[in-house]
Amino acid sequence: MDKQELGAFLRSRRERLLPSDVGLPSGPRRRTPGLRREEAAVLAHISTEYYVRLEQGRAPRPSGEVLAGIAGALRLTEEETAHLHVLAGTAPLRSGTHRREVRPSILALLERLPHTAGFVISATFEVLAWNALAAALMEDFGALEPAERNLARRAFLTPGEPEAPLYGISDAAEFRHHVVTELRGALARHPKDPGVSGLIEELRAGSQDFARLWERHDVRAAHVLTKTFRHPLAGEVTVDCDVLGLDESGQRLVLYSAPQGSPSAEALAFLGVLGAEAGRGR
């Protein structure tokens, strides 16, 4: 049970709610945002004292029934409720460190996708494997040290224009928000993994934007279905974006494709030729 994170998460979810959101009268002007603690406690059918202790990180582990009441009172989403159980210690934790080894079948699959840019990222956004088209669309990850292949560092710590570290993608702000929410989930699942906690501390210290988003305690960002790359040679390339979770490793397979016959599909084909020529030139 991570008492401090649990308390901070409950406080952030309570403060985003208005009394009208839960059927309560607004009453006189409030000095602080959101519901009062006693209102949240009443809605969750627990004592105010116990709820206050939960937010202060001083309460013992709540039962599943109490957590269900709190989730309902704070109008938590399915993802937020799952995160609540992880923080409370009522969901199974993944011991040890997050996995970085990619299954051979996934590596083979990447090579069998000639018209799709595909790559695998770890729970901490390190690019672990990629195909030639992904390298041509984004960058040659093979020429980088492992620490430089981390998309979270690329998004928040690379100097220059805000768009530049992200390959000119159209949804740079949304991607940064997505990175923060995924890392919060990774920390909850792997609280003793120095690779996870160390990266988060590095980002909090090095990026005001990351630190600001981290304090929001969001759990899940909106899924992006399409995005546009501004490529220096191919111009604008708009792709469908599909992200597939790989078993329990925390790894994700990211696929970028374009409708057959579209200008973006032609641009991907052009990049595929460049990638193949670059590969032969090594």
C-alpha cells in the first residue's frame, strides 16, 4: 500500500468534482475547489475521520468494499478504479523490474509488416525493437545509445523547439500527457523498480511541464487514433495509430499505417525505399 500516493490521488480526484456533479447543492462560496472531505465520506458511506486519514496517508489498508464506495463517490473511471486498487495494495503487484526483452515472435512480426511502421516500447517508453520503416519515419534508433531511445526523455528533456523532439508530430501535447499517465501506472505496478522511479525523478527535475502534469495525478489520457508526422523528406504523413499491449510485460507494440492508395501510404512507401537503401548501405 502506497499511503502517500493513495492520499494524493484521492485528493486530486475529489478536488476536480463540483457538488452538482454528485447531486449536492452548491451552497455558499467555497474556499477550496471540489467536494469537501466530509461530503466525499458521506457519499462513500464511511466516516469523515477515516476518509481524512486516507487522504493524509495515515489510515490502514481499506477493504474492497470501502474502495468501491470511494470509487463511486468520486466518480472514478474504470482505469482510475483499477489504479486506486493498485495504490491501496489490493491488486497484485508485478515484482522486480519491468521487462525489456522482446519476444522473438514479435521481432519476426515487425519484419513482416512492409507497409507499416512498427516498434515496441517498454513500460518506461524505451524503444526496444523497430522495423526499417519506423526508423525511416522517425529516426535510426540503432544509431543511438539505449538511454537516447527513450521517447519520454525525447518528449520532455530534448532542448529546442517544443515540436522538434517529437519528430514533428501533430499531437505533441497529447503525447506528453499520455507519457505521464503511463509512467504513473508503471510506477504503481513496479514501485521498487529503479528504472521506473529513476526516470520519473529525472523528468520531474528536468522538465517543468512534466512536473506540472505529474501533479495532476491523471491515470489515463485519451487514445489518439491518428497523427501526422512532418517529415523532412516525405512532408506531412498522416497515419492511423494502433497500440497493442503485449501480455503482462508492460510492453506495447505501436503500429503506424495509412489507407491503401492515400498520399500518406505513398509517402510511407517512399520512406520504405529509403529505409531499405539505408539498410543496404550499412
